[in-house]
Amino acid sequence: MKSRKWSTKLRITLSLTQSVSTRGRPIRGQSSVIPLRDALVMEDIDETSDPRMWKKDAWIARVIKNENDEGWAVSMTRVEDDEPSLVSPWTMGRDKVSPKPLDSTGFATLLKGARDVRRRHEATLQAHLHRTITCTAERGERVRADLDIQQDEDDPHAILSVTDERTGELLRRGRVNAAGKLNEASVRRFLATGET
């Protein structure tokens, strides 16, 4: 039984490697599309260059049927993510029915776009969760206030830290309302009372 299992895996692996040439074009007489039943084997492969699915550099590009239109779309998903980072329209092939096959140039362009979208999303999230202002305290010293919002659905709150800019000394740190405003008046109130 064990040898039969290994021979099946070997046959699938051989059929995967033999069905696509090094340029991504099908070898004569072989199918270029990997059947869905082989999807489990695909998860174990580090890189693949099928005309409808590329997997490389921890990203997967899949050509999918566009649900809203008669055309095709391509989705770019990081291997450990559930949702795609980028979904974009995809070009029709020469027959105007099937999609244009993925190639290395197309994958590189999609990869760059997906990384840019992800980077912008992370920067936006960071800007939303962390805010900093510099203001003048009651006694005239310049202070920096850092508000870090904690992502907690059950107990939404933020941590406000106020530091003397000249000495770097932490003047006060405490838990505040995540929806509170961060301005000079709220920083002065926090320094005096511990509340914003």
C-alpha cells in the first residue's frame, strides 16, 4: 500500500513537471492546465508556472472567471492569506474566449502591484493606529505625545505616552479612550489629570 501511494505521488509530480515546458508553453500532446484534484499537491510545491496559476516568491496568481462580467480576472494572494491582495481584470486570449496565459512578465507586474497595494494598506493602518503630535505643556516645555490605538474588539482603548522632547524623559503614560482627540488641550489635560 505504501509503495502504491508513493507511485501515485510520483506519477502526479511527473505529470506536473512534464506538462509544462520551461517557457510556460504546453509540450505537444500534454495538457497545460493542472486539474483541480491536484490542488493539494500544488500547495506543497514552492514554485509553479501553469498558464492559469503561478506560484512564486510566496505569492499565488490565479486566472479566474470574472463573476460580474463575461471576461476574466486575475487574483494575487499571499500564501498565508485567505483573501487576495489584488484582483484585476485579465486579458482575453487570441480566440476571445479563453484567458491569455500567465507569463513571467505578467506575473512580475502583478507581483509589484500586489506588493504596492499591501504596502499602502499597512501604511494606512499604521497611520490610523499610531498618531504623534508635538506641543507645549503648561510650564512651556516642548513635549511629544504618542497615541497608540490597541486593536481589541472587546475592550477598545489606546495608550497615550507623553515625553519631554529635550530630555527624553517619560512624563506620563496611561490608558485613554481610543475615540478621544489628540490635540494640545487634551495632552495638557492628560498631564494634569491622567484623562483626555
